[in-house]
Amino acid sequence: MKRTTSIALSGLGVPESLRWHRGALWFSDLAHGTVHRWDGTGQPETVIEVPGRAGGLGWLPDGRLLVVSMDGGRVHRLETDGELVVHADLRHIVGGPVNDMLVDPEGRAYVGNFGFDYHAHSREHPNSMLYAPPGPPRAPIACLAPDGSLLGLTDPLLFPNGTLLSADGRSVIVAETLAMRLTAFSRNPDGTLSGPQPWAPLIPPLLWRLLNHPGAVGRVTRRISALLDRPAVAKRSSSPIAPDGIAWDADGESVWVANALRGECVRIARGGRVLDRVVTSRHTLSCLMAGHDGRTLFAATVPTDDPVRAAELDGGRIESVRL
């Protein structure tokens, strides 16, 4: 029997980028452009409003908050006096909204972006049509020094999203949402990333080949996928998995994946084997294994990830279950 979450917070736009910091849960609201802190009681505290919609979160070693401005194409830094300043300007290298971010213990930041205007496309076309050759645009991860200067860019990826640092600091795992896989990079001494290698495929290889096929077989596959792209169908399916936010399990080896295609968090072993599933109430964009004892799985869920529609609905939730 699958475990299910319970609702901890509701009435949010698009909660994302779940983080545990100094005994509290932090998250962004992509629809309203705000950053929140919640200590587990009452309503969450609004820490700051970010111009251009708040995205990924992280902290410098001295405790100052870094937060992505998605539409602004920047990373901002919250100074100790409360002033929000530009930490890094990425507009010259991004092809779409800036997205999630990992900040390592040394203060280096790894920042992804959509690569294109995903929401504009999804308002007009089924997701499966993204795979018609040449496929969706790719985007690199920007590697930033602690002072915000650009250290380098990774190879382009298919919608780089949630990002994790290994316990030994030698590798970084990235969720490629549109590729439906987890990819591992080696981390060089200077903090740059290189040598991408598959960590876990989350779509059957045959379906992936058919979806991207340039001929009639591909066109038929994409049309069938578009017809099956319905909540009632997705709810009863177990594959594929589109990884959005990702988080280490308490074992330090397997990874929890927020599945953007349906209401669930899935625990994945290296190589792609599914170890566990937790059912959520809605499509899941971020997950985190945290809490005061490190055994609570938090999930950010939404009725829609379209920020315009989500701001009207305020149906986003933070859900949780103790494992």
C-alpha cells in the first residue's frame, strides 16, 4: 500500500525550491514572487518579495540568502540590513526563465534555466510536441563563484532543474525534466562541472526513441502521447517520470524525485530502479527529506504550474509525511 501525504500548508500560488535551513522550512512562491519561512506552526513568514518572480534558493557561508529572479535573469543577494542586491546577472547566457539553484558549502552557486519560454509553448501545444525534431532548446547550468562571477557553463541540458551535491562534494546530480532523467557531473577543484554521465533514466528507452523519432513513427507517438495527456490517465500511470525538484533520501544514496507529471514523489536508486512511491494530492514540483529528525518528506504540489493561472487559483500546497 502506497503512503500518502497530508496537507501542511495551503492557499499558495506555485510553491517551489523547498529548503531546510536553521530549523525551518523555506520555499519560494513562483506565482507571487515571494520567499517564505515556516517553522511548522501557524502561517509561513514572508521573508522578501523578489522582482521578476522568486525561484531557486541557497545561502552563502556567512548566512546571506541567495535567490533567483526567474524573469529578471539574475541571482539576488539579501544583505544583512535587508537590502536586496544583484549577486549575478545571467541575462547574456540564458534562453528562458532562470530556474532552480544549488549553493554549495563554499558559496558557489549552480543555476539552471528553462532554455525557452516553456509556459508560452504549453499554453498552445501539448508537451509531447516539444519532442518534434529538432526537439526543445537546451540550456547550460551556470557555475558561479562565491562573489557571483561566472566560473563556467556546463554542456547544454534538456531543462536543467533540481540539483544535488554528493556527500563527498565530488559530483553534482541534475534533474533534466524534459529528458526524463537524472544526470551526474564531475565537480572540478575550481567548482566547475564536467563529464556528464547518466545517473538514472526515468523513461523506458523504447518510448524515448519513439517520442524523438523524426519520421511517421515519431509523429504518431507524439499524437498518442498528447491524447493520453490527461490527469485521469496520468494518475493511473507509473511511467515516465519527469523529475522537477530532487532531494537525497536519509540513506544518502537514493534520490527522491518530485514527479511533475502526476501527484507523487518517487525514490530512485542509481540506474533508475524505483524503490518507493509516496502519493501526493496534485502534480509535484519540489520535494525534500528534512524536518527536525530528518525523516519527514515534504512536497510542493500545484493544480497548475502556469504562474499566471496559479496566481489566480492559489491552490498550491505544502504536503508532508513522516517516513
